[in-house]
Amino acid sequence: MILVTGADGLVGRHICALLRGANIAHRPFDLKLSPSEDIRNRPAVAEALKGVRGVVHLAAVSRVVWGERDPMLCAATNVDALADICA
């Protein structure tokens, strides 16, 4: 099982389609799919990681200007969200 964070984004949708096409089990995880699926929601991430053997981490603050406006949110989403959970 592969966890795909940011699964409803531009790249995430394509990755999930490729995994489906290759008959590879995957679990989509995206804020747009469910409000509880915020990558900063540690209990939700811990639950989503159960039974997972790999992660494709695409959840991100993806616009430079958004990162400049809120660098703490950018770091929390892009880096810190999985850093200690997956370590």
C-alpha cells in the first residue's frame, strides 16, 4: 500500500491514476477529499500510514508567493508534516 498525500492535486491525480492502472494498492490523502485529511493533522496522518509501505508526499504549499506570505505554514506542510512520523 502506498500513501499519496496531495492526491487530488495536479500531480497527485496523475500518480493515483498510474498506480490504479498498474494495479498498485494506494491510499489517497488530500484536504480536498476530506477536511480531516490535512497533512498537518497528525492523528489523521498516523491513521493513514497504517499498513503503508511507501509514501508519495505531494501535499504542499505549492505557490512561491503563498510560501513567502506564510513561511511557517509552508514548512509545516511541505517538510514537517511527515518528518517525525515517517522517521
